[in-house]
Amino acid sequence: MALPRLTLKASFFGNFRLHDADGNLLLEQTRNNKSMYLLEYLIYHRDEGISRHKLIELLCDEDDIGNPGNTLKIIIHRARRMLEEAGLNHVESIIYARGKYHWNPDIACELDCDQFLDLLRQAENERDPLAETELLLAAVRLHSGSFLGRMA
């Protein structure tokens, strides 16, 4: 029997936060760490996947030159463990396929930044000034800080 498709909500404005479909907080970026960066990157690029080489380039610094592949494995392991501890232990969230790491496509993610851009596009195409204003106000309400503010 297949599991139902899981949907999460990810907030990228301000501090990164991950909620379940009911709005319960699963994860929140409270400090800078590479495992959280990995999750943020994989969720944001969920439709593309990222090569091992690109992740090493993004996440490993000069101190990891000795064995960056092993460092990446540790970062991925810790990210998976964070997700398991957050309650996502019934499905593999980070998968490796076709030479790339991916966010599992069976875990749908609604991103506030995508919703924000969608509202802006709708407002741009709206002919009614009142409806355009409502769409722009909805976009402003979503924008709760700079994009991945803690990561900057």
C-alpha cells in the first residue's frame, strides 16, 4: 500500500522554517549549520536535484579538503537525522538518483517565496486596480524578512 503524498510548507523569508500541512512547526533554522543549508538548498531546488560535486563546492570549505566526499556524507546523514527527529521518519526525504541528490518528489513543498512571486505575477496581469491591490497586499503579508536572512 502506497503512502499518501506528503505536503510541507517551507518559509524562506526570514529564518527558514518547515511546517507540516496543518501548520505545525517541524524545523526552524536557529543557528547556522551545513545540514540546514543542505535542506534549504535541496528544498528550494526540489525540481532539479544537485550534483555531488556542486554540493561539495557549496558546503565544504578549505578545512574539508582532505576528504570532502566524506564530509558531504556526514552533512547528508545529519540532515536526514534532523528530518527524522522532526517526524519525517516514515519516508526518505533526501534521495540520490541519476548522479544527483534530490528532495524526494513524493514530499510536496509549498514555498512562501514561490507564492510571493505568483502573487506578483497575478497582480501584474490584473486589470482591476482593487484586485491588483489585494494581490499586492497578500504578497506583502507573505514577505516576512529577507530571503534566507540568517544565511546571508
